[in-house]
Amino acid sequence: MDRTNQQYDQVISICRNIFSKKMTDYGTAWRILRPTSLTDQIYIKAQRIRSIEEKGVAKVDEGVKPEFIGIINYCIMGLIQLELGPSDKEVANETIQELYDKYFNEAKTLMMDKNHDYGEAWRNMRVSSYTDLILMKIQRTKQIEDNQGKTLISEGIDANYMDMINYSVFAMIKIEFENNE
């Protein structure tokens, strides 16, 4: 589990670095997006990954790694939007970075708890399975969104975003450290 902890932190660093640089370039313009729009952005990224996995080639030379990073960052934006609500007003970068870290740490804690119970079973899965699980979580999220966030027995939108973060981190770990693209 120490290895997973270290690798997870390295993925956090990669994603946070990209998020910070984009925030320097664009500010917090994404704050205007409703969570439903963020869910659709996550869908686009996951669908591109699946398309590349199935076709075996990408015409845009970026591969799947940036898409998994995008899923992670959009999920965190979604969690922030669930907390703050959409707005056309800029928020201080420091505040957004604190929220970013808060949600990534919550996702990591959830992963470590589940990892304990499941015994790192994710390490024996294929990256394509993470893609499918993310697409399933997107469908669940869309259904909950269509139901105005109401569920009878299931976890909410936030839990689905957290799971998508962790599936994407698992994919990144496999790609970055196990050369299993």
C-alpha cells in the first residue's frame, strides 16, 4: 500500500500542476459551468479514450494520458461546483487550489479505504476496464442529474465523481509506472 500511496501522490502532482497552469492561463472561467456540463466534458474525454482503445490509433497525437488527467481535473471541478454552485465571478486561485487539494485528498482517502478492503485488486485490471467503469459512472451521474440529484438508495453525484477520479488515477498509475497502455 505504500507503493500505491506514493504513486497516487505522483499522479496528484501531475494533475495539480496541469490544473494550476491552466488556471494561470484561463483563470476560473470554468466556474460558469453547471455540474451537468462538467459531466458532459468528462463523457467526451472517456469516449475518446474508449475510441482510441478500440481503434488502436489516435489521429490527434495526444494519447489517452491527457484524457485521464482531464477526467480527474473535470471531476474535481464538478465537486467544487457542487459545493460553490456555478457563477460567472472569478474566485481567487488560492481558494480554488485549497478546494482542489481538499477533494483530491478526499478521493485518496476513499481509495485507500477501499484499497484496504479490496486488496489492490485494481492492479490486476486492464486500463480499458477503468474506461468502461468511468463510462458507467457517467451514465449513473447523468441519471441522477436528470432526477435533480435525488436517489432512493444510491450514492450521489459527488460519490460518482470520486470514483471516476480514482479509476482515472488507477489508469494513470498503470500507464505511468507499469507501461500498460
